[in-house]
Amino acid sequence: MKIASQGQEDPREERALARYAAVQCVIQALQAGQTLAAALEHACRQAWGGRDYSASTIEEWYYAHRKAGFGGLRSGPRRDRGQAWALDESQVAALLALRRDNPALTLQAIAEELERRGVLQKGGYSMSTLQRRVMQAGLDRRSLRLGVGPGAGPQKAFESPAPNLLWMADCMHGAPVRDAARGKTKPYLFALIDDCTRLCVHAQYYAAERLEFFLDSFRTAVEARGVPQKLYTDNGPAFKSQQLGLVCANLGVRLIHCRPYHSWSKGKVERFFRTVQMQFEAGLAFAPVDGLEELNRRFWKWLEEDYHQREHSAMAGESPAGRFARLGSGLRLLCGAEPLDRWFGMRVKRRVRKDATFSLGARFWEVPVYLRGQQIVVHFDPVGFSWVEIEHQGRNLGRVRPCDKRGNSQLGSSHDDYEEAF
């Protein structure tokens, strides 16, 4: 079944996530024993969300986060919303030429020089537009510093000193399996590996390599093994999304993406996939499975009874399960009050049809009739659709049910009767 698309990502959430990443960089430096001034200076030398910020700006974010958490980093809508800030080709060419000739100048100084030359008019452009154009050409400060930034992968062999300090996540294309309904299908294995212990905190085969399936796997891992400090992924579409960034921000997890073509920096999870292919999947040739359900049951049995119990030469002969049990006394576990459904659920916008329904996941869902023709925000469990709730104009209207045409036919034929049912 094809899941509905996520819709457009919110630029305000993107800015909040960039600020959250900067704050996490400061917090990590403070935990390492640096002063706040040194931590802020270190953070301002990096780009956040593709832009450079001063130490004082990042300091404001730091205290806003201390006061109100991730919500304190969200900003209101722009006052100049709706105004056009597009640049024509001649203005872009002049901007890039001046940037190439004067790489040490700030973007503000370049904008002022272009105003003096008459290329730009004061109030007729935005700094974010200039920044975006410079970034697209690879002339932003980060690119000019050879592209070395917080997203770069590790350059030497490393190992975290304790469990749940760092999880590595990736997706593997599995060997085709039989399916009674669809014939041969190609499964996709999402896996999360704890860096310290090599323990696979969770892995599961799914029908597609999509964000909603990774979130399902990530949630299962968090509920079973606790919350990691960092999550390290590649740049695949299932990992490079605003939704995953929001989940990590709400959990207090620092999300890190490796540099493109640097898969070796996630060597532990890559080695795990190789073991799965050579040992578990190779055995399926002699004992085929029928469908994803049976495939996962057999895989989890192999994972717990074989892989987790086997001694690893890279850990002085210790097994993943043994090391995790020995060092896992300080894990950060979830409390029952945390709203996991809302954090891990997905959100899409929908226009309510004239019959007071909307489409989601190849089904129609009923809403109150006064919402006909209105745009709503739908928040839902993307894997099993175990719950679906709606918002309208910022107000949560609660959960909705699938459309029951036969039940509705008992309400009577008049329009008034239909409205009274709600």
C-alpha cells in the first residue's frame, strides 16, 4: 500500500532544527569541559542550515533552548511574507563574480557594494536569497573552507566508551522472498547498531525504503533499548528529512549525517549487513520464507540467538549482548508520559471533500461536516494507521475513523440528518 506523501516541509521547522543542531554543538563542548565562550566561538565557526551565525546569536538560541526546550527555537512567521525577493540573471552573475573576487568579504559587505554599484536596490532583496544563491554556486564560507564541517564522517577508527552514546543507522536491499499475495518481493532491511557494543538495537525488513518504515524501526529501538545521544546516518531520502530531525529534537538526540560517498565512516553497520547477507540470508536458499512476516520472525530469532551471543574479535572476544549488559547501567530510558505517538507520527495536509471525507493510505476517513472544503492537517501512524487525528486552524480536533458508507446510509437521506450525526 502506498503511503500518502508528506507534503511541503515547513521552513520555520528547518530553521529551528538548524538552531537545535548549533545548540547541541555548544552543549557537547560544555560537557567536554570548555567554557561557554569557547563553545560559542567553536559553534560560530561552523555553518548551521547552510548559513553562518555570530556567537551572540547562537548564545541567544542556547538560552532560549534552556528556557523552553526545542519549542523555544521556533520563530513566528516572517513579517515580509508574501513579498517577492527573486533576483534576475544579471544580479546573480554580479553577486557571484564579486564573491569569487573577494572571498574574504562578508555577504553583507558584498550586498552593500552591489547596492553602491546600482546592481541591487535597498529593500528589493533579502539576505537569505543572496545566501541561497551563493550556496548553490558553492561559494559560501563553508564550501570555501574545503567543505569540512560537523557533518563530516570520522577519519580514524573509533569506538564509543559506553552504550547508547552513538547509534549508526542504514538500509540494506535484501534478497528477494516469496509472497503468497504478490509473488517475489524485494525487502529492505533497516538496522540500528550501537557503536560501543555492536548490538543491533533493532532491525526489521520492510516492503520499501521509506521514511515511515525507518521511523517505525527507530521507535521500536528506542522503546526497547533506551534513547541514544547521537544518531549517525547516511544521506538517503529515508534519513534526510525534516520529520526525522523533529523526532530527534524532541527526544534530545543529535542527528548527524555522514558526508556523501563516505560509507566507510559507518563501517560497523556495513559490516553487520555483510554478516546478515553471508550468514542469515544465505541460509534462506535452503529454507525459503513466505512473506515479510515470516522473514522477520526468523531474522529476529537469528539476531537474538546467534549474532548477539557470538563473540566478536574486535571486542576482545566479548559478545554484543554481554557487553551491552555489562556497560548498560546508565541508559536513558523513556518515561510513560512522553508522547511518542505525536513525535513519531507523520503529518500531511489534506483538503476535505464535499462528502466530509479525505483520502489517506488508499482509504477515506470521516470528519465533521462543517470542515467540508477546508484544509486540515492530518497526523497519523504511517505504518499501521492505528490512529489518525486532525487539526484545523491550529486546533486539535481529535482522532477520526474510516468512512463507513453502510453505517452512514442508516442516518437518512436528508442533508440535515447527516449533519446531526456529528
